[in-house]
Amino acid sequence: MEHFLSALGDILLPLNFALLFAGSALGLLVGVLPGLSSPMALALLIPIAFGMEPISAFMILIGVYVGTKTGGAFSAILMRTPGTPAAATRRYCRQSGWRQSRDAGHWRSPPAARGAPVRG
């Protein structure tokens, strides 16, 4: 239990949360762009992560991974252009329901946007 609490204390440092947020923002930008995927973003980020502390490096890598998946879902749902290969099916299965709610006069957030914080 003491090791778990020690690890939790390291994860909850403000610097690590800032890196997680920055990684998520970078991942969203990469994920929205068609043709750029999460493995490519992680491969480009690994040389930078080698010079960081291990926990901070993992936090930014996790943020980029989750951000790219969410960014790919945004472009797949809103523009019918999947940003990542994993979001290609969302183009077909989620588009009609979101467009129907938008055309009916009330806006409902896409399911990928609602599940982004708990997905990974």
C-alpha cells in the first residue's frame, strides 16, 4: 500500500498534470489532421521523452495517445473524414445520430466527446 501511495503522490504533481494536459492538447491537434495517427505522434515524441523523468515522460505519452484517439473521432464525426484509422468506423455509425440532433434544432455532443476522459 505504501508503494501505491508513493506512486500516486508522484503522479499528482502539478508538473505531471501540466504535461498530461499539454500531451492531450498536442494529441488532439495531431488526431484531427487526416493521415497522422497515434503511433506516428508517439514515435515523434519518444526522443523528447528520453530526456525527461520517467513518470513525466509516461504522462505526456499517455496524453498524446488519448488525445489522438479523441481528435480522430472529432474529425470523423464532424467532417466525415477520419483523422486516425481507429476512427474510420465512427464516420458511419455516429454521423447520422449527431446530424439528426443538430438538424432538429438542439445540439447534442457526439458520444466520442462525452467518453473522452474515461477512454484510453
